Amino acid sequence: MGALGAGIALALWLPGWLQVFEARTWDLRARLFAKPGVATSQVATILLDQKSLEWGKKENGLSWPWPREVYTAISDFCARAGAKALVLDVFYTEPSVYGVSDDQAFAAGLQKSGHVVAAMNFGSEQATDTAWPADDARPGLTVTGLQDWIQRVHPRRLSFPRAEFPIPEVFKSAAVMANAYLAPDSVDRVYRRGVLFNTFNGRVVPTEALAAFEVGNPGAHKLSIVPGLFTVDGLHVPIDSEGRAILRFRGPSTTHRAFTAAAIVQADLQLQSGDAPAVDPALLKDRYVFFGFSAPGLFDLKPSPMRGDYPGVEIHATMLDNLLSGDFMRAVPTTLTVLLLVLLCVGAALAASAVSRAGFTALIYVGFLPLAPALSLAGYAAGYWLQTVALELGVVFSLVASSLASYATEGQQKRYIKGAFKQYLSPTIIEELIAHPERLTLGGQKRDLSIFFSDLQGFTSISEVLTPEELTQLLNDYLSAMTDIIEEEGGTIDKYEGDAIIAFWNAPLEQPDHAARAVRSALRCQAKLDELRPVFRERVKKDLFKRIGINSGPAVVGNFGSKKKFNYTMLGDAVNLASRLEGVNKQFKTFTMISSMVKDRMGDAFPLREVSRIAVVGRKEPVTVYEPMLPDVFEARKPVLEVFHRGLEEYYAGRFAQAISIFQTIADKDPPASCYLDKCKKLQAVPPESGWSGVWVMTEK
């Protein structure tokens, strides 16, 4: 039972299905253990908060955006204070609305400071630049081992194809240009990780944290990278295959010494007038200063483990803090996590199996359930991210499985249901009935289904030459092979009608990929019939072929019939269309046909060729139909299919002579092309009325 519990936990964890839950537990740990590091005092922030906006409007009549001379005051104050670096986490991508002189004065202030990092953005939709400015004389960074690392780990997000640069005045005046883009975790868009550099146009571009370190420590820097580790002047940063480091947050917003933009601007004005400043410049001496927005209306608040509206500039500050402190978090290796999971699960299962009384069982639960959370908390304290949810689920599954095994006699009702219905219902439905016996009643529900109809070609003539015993054996062999495939793909068999099979997906269990499952099942069934065809030929003296039609759409599915006897089946227009598509194969000499509704739901799961736009009997609206193929078959037939597609376009456009000349080149190789050749000749002889739409109207079911 321990192996079972570990296996289930691994099956949920390794594909990433537990990530969102694990992330929430990580955020709880981050808040619980948040505290200043050895370098936290070296980092400060200047925040343009709501109070600063109100001060600017009330005291100086400043509307938003502020003149850039206001930021010049911030730069000047940091320079006078002796700050190691000033990082401007602001995009100056548009000229100042106050005129060119405002930008020029701002640039002069930045150049005078000499320790300013300006921001550029790789993550903006407005990014259009594809090359680094050729006239930039500032040297770029060199990372030893970078190309070898890229070739070994293949990072997906390290390089950016486009960038958004600030205006030339700012670009030329800043000491270093830095990438300000932060990427959240894909699982829930929370910012827990960060990279220290990216590449663009063959150039290594530091992110704001590394740029601040570069400006604050002038001179050549030794940067190197190997799988799992990025090193900056002897400071080691554990990274993943994307170059991301796990941040160790220090606490809530303003944990780093924080000043408001209004207070710094006022202090600079006081210094210029000879008055004592309200903010002592010594407070910023030898500090790395980050300036950014924290006012809600300025849209730079991001979800973090600390809270949902954490200033983005403070995430950059946290990254530099972690770099200087040398205490980025580390992920526990997968192999070690798996080993620990197995040990916990086996231990829990053995302990639960060794007792039988309820009181002792409760004690085992109380002893084992807190183990995984306790280990994860200890791991965080030691600087490691240990997977909590996977470990806890493994322990829970092991304990529960062991307890259930000890009370196996309680499963008699389940065994009765399985024995009574296994000959009539699919395993998935039986499991649903075991979990919900109340569903053994009449009624249905509306679900989005993928519906499968298949029929053997010419089976009536085959049945006439076989004895009843031979016919029965043939059908059983054929239906068993096809049914196995359908059930392996998660399908539910609705019914058999002679040689016909009717099945559906996405009920009773939800299957988000139900369309792809249905198409895969059809292709596998055709491949299986190809394999069995020589065997069946010996028995019936002819080749067996089957036609399959698949449609997706809303249908009512449930138990229908009388109160004493009912079937789990489906009803609706989508079901009728699937049935029609199976028969439409005859018209085009195809064997598998799907509707555009199936195509839309399955995406790019399988290659297709468009066959036609058809109007079936009993349905007013036309539908586009396709023939799905396995990738290798599609590639082998690609030249013919491309010619067919060109002919189909001419047919749709009503250019029948051109379509004939195209289709006749492949008519002997492609049955649908031969059908279109005949159709186009008829239409050329008797042209259709005006308003040709290209729809092929079916005249029989």
C-alpha cells in the first residue's frame, strides 16, 4: 500500500498537477519565515506612493505624469548622499509631455550622477527594437560558460527577440541599461522567482538587481554559469534550467528601508536652499537604491508570496538583497524528493497495517500526517524548497489505502455491482455507479460529447455467405478488437447494432481532451483493422473496411428507458450529425471523417485534410468535414494532399475547369479527388445557379 500511495502521489506531482497547491503552501512558508538578511540594510527603496501623488498635486500643482525634473531631484539627492547605485524602475519610452528641455535636464542629471541604472523592457507588447543601438560604447557583460550552458539545458525564456528602449537622452546618460521585465510563475502568475540576466541580439543584459551590483561595484566582474549555478564575483546563485533563482522574501512591503518620493524631493529642495533636509542623506550612503511606483493607480503592483499587491520594484530589491546575502533558496532535487516520498509512504503503510483498533489507527494518523509539513518547514529554514503537497498526499493515500485494505469485507456491495453490470456497461460507468449508486435512476444531463459512429462496408453481403455461427464469431472478434481500443482511449460504448459501433467521450467522466481521444481511437481502430484484414479475408473471402464518423457538440446523456430497464445513452442533434458523417464517407470514398467541431476541440492533435463543405439530410446548416491521419501517413501523402487542396480551392471558387485539370492529375491516387473530378464535370456540364457556395448537398443518409 505504501508503493501504491507513492505511485499515486508521483502520478499527480510529476506532470505538474499539484503545482498550484504546492505554490500556496510555499507562500505560507515564505511569510512565516520572512526576516531580514545580512545585506538587507544595504538596500533601500524610494517609492512614488499615493501620498506622494497627492503631495505633488496639492503643494506643486503637479498632474500625472510628473515633469522629469522631479526625478532629477531624486537622482541628485542620491548622488549627494553617496548612494552606490540608483535603479530607476520606470520606463521612459516616450518624450516628456513638458518638452525637450525637460528630457535634456533629466539626462544631464543622470549623467552627472554616474551611478544610475535605467530600465528597458523585453516583456512589453510595444517592444519593436530587434537590435542593440550600434553607437552604444558601454561594454557588455561576459558570462563564462554561457553558450555551453545554453546548449546543455536549452532554456526557453532566456533570450528575447525584441526590446523596448528608453528615449535616447535616458539611454545615453545611464551608466547601465537593465532589463526590468519580471516573469511570474506560470501556474498562478505569482512572482516567486527571478533571473539575473537575459540575452538580446547576442548581448548579455543584466536585470535590475545585477545591474545595481555592477554599478555599485565598479570594475571588471567575473560571471560564470554551469547547470544549476550562476556565479557573480564569487557569489553563488542556485538556478534552474531557465536560469531562474527562487527568491527569499524578507517581509512585507517596505521591509527594506523605504522613503517616499515626496520626502526625497523635498529634502533635495531643502539642500539646494541651504536648509536642513527632512531626510538625512547619510541614510542612503553606500546603499543600493531602487526607485519605483507603489501607488495603486500606476499599475506596478504584482502578486507575491507576501501579498497580492506587492510593488514590483521591491521584487528587484529583494533579488539584489538575496545576491548580496548569498541566500537564494534552493529546490530539493527530484530524486531526493522521490526517495523521501517512498520512505514516508512505506513507513505510513506499514504502521497503519500493523494495527487494527480504531484508537491505535488514529494515533498512527496523528503521528504521520504532520511529518511532511514539518519536514518542509525545516527545509525552508535550511534554505530549501521541499515539495509538501506531494509528500502529504503520498502519506494520506498510503494511510487510507492501508486502512481500506484492513476492512476489505465492506466492499461486498461494490463487488456485487461490478458482477451484475460488467457485461453491459463500460468500466468507467461501473466505477461511477459504485461511487454514486443513486445514479441507477432515470434521467440525463447536457454534456459536450465527442460521438463516434462506425460501420463495416458491405457487411450485409458478407453476412449472406456465412453461417450464423461463422457470422457470430466474426462479429465477436471484430467488435472485441475495436471495443478494447475505444475503452483504452476512455470511451463509453453506447451500443452495438450488428456490426455498427456507437460510442462517446466526456461522459460519465469529464475528459477535457475528449475530441482528441475520439479521433485517436478512430485512427487506432483503422490501423487495427488493417492488421486484422488478412485474417478476416481468409474467413470471408474479401477485404473488410470500416467507415467512421465523428462529431462533437452538446447532447443529453444519461439513463433512458423504463423504470425497470434502461440504458446509459445519448440524444441530440450532435449525435445525428455523427451518424450522418459515417455515411457521408461513401460519397467521398473515405473511411474516417470528422466535423469542424471536432477539429476545433482537438486543436493540433492530429494532421487533417479538409474534404468538403457538406449539407447533410435533415440539417440546414452546412458543416466543413475533414479526414484525420496519423502523422507518418500524412507526411507520406503530403504531395498528393497539397494538390487536392488546390483543387478544392478552385472548386469552392466555382472554377470547375481549373479544378478538373488539378483533380485529374491525382484521381488515380486519391479516391476523394476522383469523386471531385466526377462532380466538377457534372457541374461544368450543368452549371449551378447563381450564389454558388461550394456546399456539397447530400441527397441520402
